[in-house]
Amino acid sequence: MGEKVGVLKVTVVQGKQLVIRYFRTSDPYVVFKLGNQVVKTKVINSFLNPVWNEELSLDVTQSAGVLNIEVFDKDRFKSDDKMGTAHLNLQQIASAARLKQVIKARPGESTKLRTILPSSDNCLVRESYVSCVNGEILQDAWLRFCGVEYGELELKRKWIEDQLPTTPVPS
């Protein structure tokens, strides 16, 4: 699986124009998969433009490369329907975390570390920035779902560097 290098905190902000999977509406929730970890949001009932504002955490290992995202419609009597998929490469935010240590960002500063353009590697709707804000590595992103006619998801990602345990210095 690889050594843990950090924690990725993902805030699922909102969905926009999600596809209809039941009559005139859907009951969406979001699932994130990273390696063998799976986390999911709460279900928002009967809404195609849901607002979650829910933060989820995933441990990141050296071998983790892609955050897979799926949105489902919760069904009571049968299996849940897929409403779309997306993915984001972790390389850009991980490399920005390493860059932060080199540039020695000061508290109270906001520094843009990376610009990420939409491509087949990331499902971005528009360009996104990885920034260092008050010492934290952050990225806001709008994603377009694959495999469906329409639907978008707004995410905020925060990278937290894994803190190595410190050994007390003998006096």
C-alpha cells in the first residue's frame, strides 16, 4: 500500500444540474475512493442542485495517484443508480505541498503554487489553482461528470502533510 505521506481533506460543496434518476428528481450522495479507502457524503433528498458543505478525510500514501469520485441516487427498493463519475490526480496538490516547503510561505500570505488546466486527467470544468493560504495547501475545483449528459460538482481540497513523530532530545 505504501507509506502514509499526508491527509487529503475534501469538502464537497455542491452539485449543479445533476441528472434525473427517479421521475423528476434524485436523492444524490457522493462517494470518494482512494486506494482501498471509501468515504461518502450524506444523502440530499429530492434535489438536483444539492448543497452538502461536508468535509471528508482520506489518508494519502506514496502509491496513491488518483481520487475517484462517483455520485449516486439513493433508492429505497433497488440498487442505487449512478449519476456520474469524475477523477482528480493527486500529483499536483502533492507536488505543491513539497513546493511550499521550498518557498517558505509566510503566515497571512496567499501564494498561487500551481495552475491546473482542464484535461482528460482531471475532469475539470475550468482551470483550478493550488495555493498556499496561511500555510495551508488548498485547491478549489469544479468537476464535470463523465458518462452522463450533464452534471457538475464543486470541491475544495486541503492537503495536510503527515507529521513525523518527534523524538525528545535528551537534556
